[in-house]
Amino acid sequence: DQQVKQNSPSLSVQEGRISILNCDYTNSMFDYFLWYKKYPAEGPTFLISISSIKDKNEDGRFTVFLNKSAKHLSLHIVPSQPGDSAVYFCAASRYGNQFYFGTGTSLTVIP
Amino acid sequence: DAGVIQSPRHEVTEMGQEVTLRCKPISGHNSLFWYRQTMMRGLELLIYFNNNVPIDDSGMPEDRFSAKMPNASFSTLKIQPSEPRDSAVYFCASSPSGRSYNSPLHFGNGTRLTVT
């Protein structure tokens, strides 16, 4: 049973525009949320995280928003660059244990 | 830091054979996780260890799967006997602490397993 869901398998965005990737979760006990980026033939790499006590965390071009009431988080990338083309996974955990991942969204940034 | 090291990168085997995947976590990390990536389920947690002790193995699909962590610097995931449906990419990840906030997982580059 998927506790973390990414309902959009793919997304295409023009270079320079905003990319918005979405993620929903079902377990209200999750208190730590993360986004990972994955290139082919490599392991996922950590991108940005947010704890449940916040609703926004920003790191350069990347911002994660958390809406606890809706059990929803999103990743905004602005401006999008061709090098951002990858598969993005969202993840959630409780107390830093048992990280649950979504199925991923493949982002393509068109030059 | 060398990161999480997994071996082999690719494994091709015949149905019924035993397969052993290996992982060396980042030094000092006391939590280790095994994941399997499939198209349908994404990254699926199989088992995780904290201080070399298995904490939760509820994600291990069948008794054919077993995992060990004999010391802080080494873990194995074994499939015996292997079946074609086990074909997937298997990732190992480690984390500085099992009960600490803001401790992301660090992944290895995975082992692509093909069972024919």
C-alpha cells in the first residue's frame, strides 16, 4: 500500500519556466519529507527536505512546500534548466526511520 | 568520502540460482536500508538496520529474501532461489542516525539484477 504517491509519471517544461512536482502522503505521523533526484544508472541523490514544523523550505532554485492539512507537498524549480531533467522522488519518514518513497516523476526540461 | 558502495553493479543469473548483493555504508552512518526499484512500486523499502540490528523487515517480499549486517561497514542482501520477477534495481542507502531529524539517506549506485 503506497503511503507516498506521485500521481504524475512525467512532466515537460520549457527551459526558464517553473517546474512543479507534486506528492501526496497518507500517514499523518510523517514528520520529515524529502525530495531526491535520480539520473539514469545512478542512485538517488538528496535534493531538499522539510520538517513538519515548517511549511516552506528554500535552497537556491529549489523550494519545497508542505501542506499538512492536505497531506501534500510540492517541489518548485525556478528557473528550470536542462540539467534538471531527471526522475524526482519524494519521500517521507517518521523520526528518520523507514523512509517511504513515491514512484517518481520524470522531468524533462526542453531547451 | 567514498559514499555508499554497492557491488556488483550488474548481476545476470538464471532462475533458481542464489544471488548475493553487497553494500558498504558511509563510515559513521549507523542506519542502513535496502530498497528495490520497480516501475510499478517505485522505491520499495525491503529492510533497514540500526546499529547492525534489523529493525523492520516487513518489506522483504518472501522468505527467499534475507539480509544481514555482520558489522557496521558491511551488509548483504541474498535471494535464494532467485526468480525472474526479482529482476529490478536494488539500492542500499545509509543514514547518520535512525532517530534524528534532518538526516537524509545517502544512496549507492545500485545493483541491476536480471534473472532469466
